[in-house]
Amino acid sequence: MRLLDKRLINLFSRSPRKPLHRRDIAEMLNLRGGERKQLTGILRKMVENGIVEQRKGAYRLAQQQESVVGVFIQTWQGYGFLRLDNENQEDLFIPAKCVATAMDGDRVQVRKRFSSRDGRPYGEIVGVLERAHKKLLGSYRQLARGGEVWPLDVKLGRGIRVGQQDDVNPGDIVEVEIERFASGTSSSSGRIVAVLGAADDPQVDIETVIRSHALPHQFSSGVLAEAAKLGAEIAADEIGRRRDLRKLPLLTIDGETAQDFDDAVALRKEEDGTYRLWVCIADVAHYVTEDSALDAAARERGTSVYFPGYCLPMLPEALSHGICSLNPQEDRLVMTAELLFNPAGERLTSTFYSAVMRSRARLTYTEVAACLDQAGKQHLSVEIIHQLQEMSALAESLGSMRKERGSLDLDVPEVDIVLDEAGRPIDLVKTERTKAHRLIEEFMLAANEAVATFLEQHNCSFLYRIHESPALDKLQDFQQLAAECGVGLVLGKNLQHDLQNLLAEMTDRPEARLLNQQLLRSLQQARYAPENKGHFGLAAQCYCHFTSPIRRYPDLSVHRTLKKALSVTRSKKIAPDAALFELAVDCSAKERRAMTAERDLVALRCCQFMEKHLGEQFSGIISAATEFGFFVELENIFVEGLVHVRSLTGDYFTFDPTTRTLIGERRRQTYRVGMPVRIKVLKVESGRRRLDFTLVEQR
């Protein structure tokens, strides 16, 4: 091979994907005279052996077409990305024209190609290996011949032919089973397996979200029969085996609409100034035994799911609202944590046992908060008022103790959706955390931590609730956001106290909720694990979930472990087995599934509420800025929408990723996170859970 040929190969090898024009090649190789004249002929010969001419006069090395496998993630615009099995590799872009018949979530085989314009890689789907959607939800449309079901999720493509449907009305929401997927020019076809009802029915919305997120929503006849056999009475011999707490002034404190009461509390201030706290938790494990049908159903759900105005319970009503619920003036079986604290909130002793109790009263957060603020005006007994005041004092000490050790109190106000009788949203109201909420939270946290410490000291294998330390890059992003909002954050050795100081400084600022939200997103997600890794957010060395066995399966699992620990003493730690690792992963996944479904329906209800306010103006704050515009969160109702960059008139705006700011090129007008603005509601797309705003003015 001649010297010039070798130099050409070396040059192409340094930039294998980037096309090089003949003129650029000559300059880069510093070719003169005769060598320049030879270049064209050499390139033509090389095209036949290892070089590709992508466009006239532009060449690059021929690339072997690599085939890769992964999960296709599609956007509503049609294009998507291939999420590769190797998590260390970046997602591969799939243009809309290269999607073929794949649907969002499908496992696909992709041929890797390179752009002729800039040499960047992209993918072309050449085969679907595994379909993600055998069934889907859609809206029925009547055709001249037969009908079609158009997916509610626009990412799932075009209509599915279903033939003539005499018992389905146009616009009804249905579930369709796909019998033949699209191929080439032919569309998908299938059969309707369920008719959910009219699209404007709020109950259909709930059913749609339940099915979209694959939430188990019906108990089998075997499960219901097993629940019915439990009855509503407690055997006398069972009461005799337990500690009798029925004379204690135990109270339940919950929200106004709560129907399942997991926990009851009582407090007595001792003569030496210490506080004796009883936290009694429904003994669900007594009724739901391992390997029973009830247990399998609870494990399948993992958690109760709470939608606005509707609950999808983990356990049948006979248990969740009946024999397990700590209803007032009824005998109930409980597992009890009896804790002794000094006046500063330090736990001195802890004792755990099975008991029987009888709640004196069912109080609401509103009643308790009003009592603590204006004790003399409440229609409660003197005994209850006095106990609540003592409880509030202990809760304040417990909160101060947690704060001293670095616990983060992330106060992120949420929106409460007010529904009419039919279940349609009529108002969005900011929720308030009162002294009553904090009181119960402190007592439940104290009980959870005490149980976890006891189980660890007794060498038990159980499900910890862990929250690992945040990644540095996430905190640095948050640090930059805080700086943009005018608040300094130094990432020192005592990170939790640094974050505490920032939250305290932000308390009365308009950006407080935004920064609380962003900090929450910067932290790791709490999860269940069979190994103790501590809880960063609570600054707790050892923590678990014990206080909600009616609605969380991990708590039920911890109850079973606690019962065994109270009857058997272990001399050394037993390593967690594979089943406990599997349970931890499963419970964490079920928790995330429930949270996603809950947020989905809340977002839908918010959009439905905003449909009534098209064209109206609201005040808000910029919550995020991107290259395509900025998001605005409305004041007090916390609904978020997009002001698209196309709607910003009078200038051409570019995005600065360093400061995350949109900047006008001529007038230098800027839009950044934390900036107060006034917007008008332009468009509502409930199906996509999306709001579009236009900017009225910067405030």
C-alpha cells in the first residue's frame, strides 16, 4: 500500500463515523501538487474496499451494521429510544420513520446506523421480540363497517380493528385484546373483552387508571370466603393470652374520610417527668396467616392505593374496615410498643407485646388541631384534652430530638381534590399539616424506629426501610438551583444539617415549595431491603415500617418477625435468605406502582378541573426551564403547565444549560426557575395530563 493510502486510512480511522469532504481531507493531510490530483482516484478505488461515499464528495469508513436488543420507549410524537440491556450504555435514538410496527414497551431488535449528516448513531427497528401489550385501553369509534379502538395512550399507535359492536356506544372506554399486531400496511385487530363505560364518567377514569397500571382490583371468591370466616367476635381465650389495655384512654387520630384505623395512642406523664407512650397497632398478622389466600392477595397488592374519593384496599373490607380496624368502643387485637421518654424526647426503654384494647374516641386531625389551639372551645372531655396537650408536648420534644441529629423535615404542601357527588373535581385546595399531623407522625416514627432497633438487637432478619445517601451530582444540581433562587448551600461534612439550614432559610419565601420538591427529587428513593443501610432523610441508624399493616405488606411482614422475636431468642444473627431479598424488591416495586397510579389520577383530576378555567389568568412561579419553554406551577393549587418558547413573542430565546435559563438574544430578557409570573390557560389535554399556558406578564 502506498504511503498516501495509509495516511488516508489512518485519517478515516480517527473519525470513523464522521463524513470528510475531499477538500477537508486534502487540507488535513497537507496535500500539495500531484498528491492532490491523485486523491480523487484513490478515494474512488477505496469506495470499493472499506470506504463509503455518503454524499457527493464526502467519505467515511464503512461501518459493520451492528444489531442490538433492548426495550423500545416511545414518545407521543412518534420517535423513541432503545433502552439497552447494558445499563452502562446510553439509550439509542429511534426516528419515527424507523419504528416499524413496534409499540411502546416492546422488546425489539434494532439495527444500528449512522447519520449521513453528522455521523451520529441511530437505530432502525428490524424485529419485535416480545410484545409489551397483549391488552390495552382505548376509545371505541364506529366505522362504516365495524369499529376501531384508539388507544388512550397516544404512544401506542393507531386504531385497532374490532369488527361490528352492537352493545358498545361510540366514545365508550373499552379494553381490547390484540389478536393480530400490525404488519406492513395492515393494521392491528382484536376483540373487546370489557366495556368500562362512558368517557366522561369519573368511575370509568378510576377503572382506567387501575387497569393501565395493572393494579389487582378484585378479590377472588376464595379470598372473600376466607375473610368471611374470621367473623367479628374475638375469642375469650385469645383475650386471656394478651395484656389487657382496655382501661387505657387510647385514641385514634386520622383524616375525616379515613375508614381503616391502623393505630391508636395513649400517653401518661409519670411523676418523675418522663412520658410513657403506648402505640397500639392492629394485629393483622393474627388474622392473615402466612401462605393463606388472604396473605397471597395482600402480597399481590403490596399496598393499598388511595385515589381522590376512592381506596383500592390491600385487604378485603371485612378486615380493613372491620375486625382489624381499631373502631371506637370495640375490642380489638393489637401489637403494642410501650415506650418511655425523658422530657427531652430521648427514648429510655421500649417494651413490645400483644394486647387487647378498646378505643375511647375516633378523633380527626381537624378536631385535634383545633383543640390544641383553642382547648376551651372543644366538645371533648377534660381527660382527652389534657392527654392531647401532653401528647403535643412530647411530639415537640421528639421533633427537636430528630432535628438535632439531622433529620430532614421536607414540608411539601400537596393539593386536596374536592369532588362532587358524582366524583368530578370541583375545587383544588392546599392541604395543611397541622400540629395534629405532626403529633401522630412523631409517634409513628418513634415506634417504627424502636421496633427496628429491637429486631436488630435480637439478631432477626427483617425488612428494613432504608434511605441511602444522595449522589453528589444530584446535590450539586440542587445547589445550583438554590443559588438561582438566591439561597446559598455549602455541601460540607454534615450534609443533613446543611440541608436543614437551607430549608429553614426558605420557610417564608415563595420558592419554598419548589425547593422542597427539588430537594426531594435530588435524594434517593426510600425502599425496602433485608440489610440495614440506615435512613438518610430521618437520620436514623435503624428503621422499619411497623405502624400500617392494614395497608402495607412490609408492615405485616415486620409484625410476623416481631412475634417470632418475642417468643424465640437468637444468639447470633441469621443472614437474610433469598426469599427476604425477593420480598424487599417486590414490595418496593409495588409501592412505586401504587404511587405512579395515584399521581396519574391526581394529574387527570387536576386537568379536568382546569378545563373549566380555559382562558383565565393565574399567578404562578417558574418551576423548570428547558430549551422548548418553561414550566409554571400555579400558586396555592400547585398545578403545573408549559409556556412553550414559540408563544414568547418579541425576541428569539435560547436555553443556557449552565444556568438553566431562557435568554432573549436581542433584549436579554430572561426566564429562570423561581421567577414569579402571570399566565393564561391556553389548552388542556386531559388524556396526556398536559396543560399549556401563555405568558401574560412577569411579576
